[in-house]
Amino acid sequence: MGREEQIEEREVLDSIFPDEITDVSENSYRVSITLDIPREDGDETEPPTILLTVTYPEAYPSTAPTIDLSSPPNSPKHALFDLSAAKPALLSLLPPLIHDSLGTAMIFTLIQAVKDGAEALVAERIAAAERAVDDRRRQEEAAEEAKFMGEKVTRERFAEWRDRFRALMLEEEDERRRAREEKEGGVGAGGKKGAGGPGEKLTGRELWEKGLVGKAEEDLGEDEAGPVPVAGMETLKVGE
């Protein structure tokens, strides 16, 4: 009964994989599994291939088949898939499926599980590579932004900056005050024309321009000012 089921299953597999299945012995054959993985435009790299070898025990499918995985001879190393590294993980997918399928044809299910598992590993590797690129880009952007960012402000840093600013303002105010005092003191002491400093004698024009002409008389009043003496008044005779 087991041999008849084995032959029947093999015929079904021949119809599904007409170009991918080859005999190894009377009770063993090999199926070539080509992985479907994303490729960039212009990438002519051959997709990775896994050889799944099936060996039927006499009592199959009541007992588990022997499954092995290998790479085609002289196959080029693929950047996204390494069977030697992936083989333990892929084989670990099969025992639960075999256990659930005992008593029925199961090789197609095992082939599909290996293919799906390998493609999932490739997808994870692609995602990891993309994350690495994104992380590197973020680090580069952060480094570039850091060039234009000032020092982080803390309460202590702000207090220090405020004290320096206030000290600078006081220093500048002192300099302005000293400059103003030096300017005002220098002009008054030097008696420069038009300065109006203490002890300075102004000209008539300067008195007029400053509105000081006649101010003394106005301040004293007409009675206090008294008559203005005129030279030669005593000898002035008025003709009859």
C-alpha cells in the first residue's frame, strides 16, 4: 500500500514540477526550488535555488520521509541568501508539518514550506539592510543638523549667560558715562567758543544767539536798574 501511494504522489509532483524534479534512486528524487525574491531594475543576478532531496521509507506516508537541503553544484553565492546559514532554520519548519500530515501525501506541502521560509528569510535580510541604510542616513542628517545647533540651554547655563550679559551692559554703560563726562568736562575747562562753561566770556553775538541780551535788566526790574549814565551829560547845554 505504501509503494502505491508513493508512485501516485510522484506522478502528481511530476505534473507540478516537470522541469524541476529528477530521480536520484528508485525511492529518492530531488526537486529544484527557485526562490522568488525582489530584484532591482537591471539586476540580472540569478535568483537563489535550493535542492530538496526526498527519500521515501518503505512505510511512507505512514512514517516520515527523509528530507535534505543543498545548493546546486557550482552555484554562485547570492548576496541575499546563504543556504548553509539558513538550512537549520528551514529544516526546523518541517517536523510539525510532517507530524500533522502522517498518513497522507505531504511532499508538496514540505516543498512549499521550504520555499516560503527561504523567501521570508530573504525579505528579513532586505528589511534589515534598508533599516541599516535608514539609520545611517538619520545619523548623517543628525550630524549635519548638529553643526547648526547651539549649546543646549539649561537653567544653570542661562543664569551664567544672564550674568555675563548684565556685566557687559554695565561695563558699556560705564564707558558711555565716562566718555560723556570727559567730553563735557573737557569743553567747559578749555573755554572753547560757544561752550558756555564756567568763567567763559561770551561775545555779543553769542549772547544774542542765546537770548541773553537784556535779560539782566528784565530780571532786576526798571526801578532797580536805575538811570543809565551817559558821558558828558553834565556839560550838555540846551539852547534857548
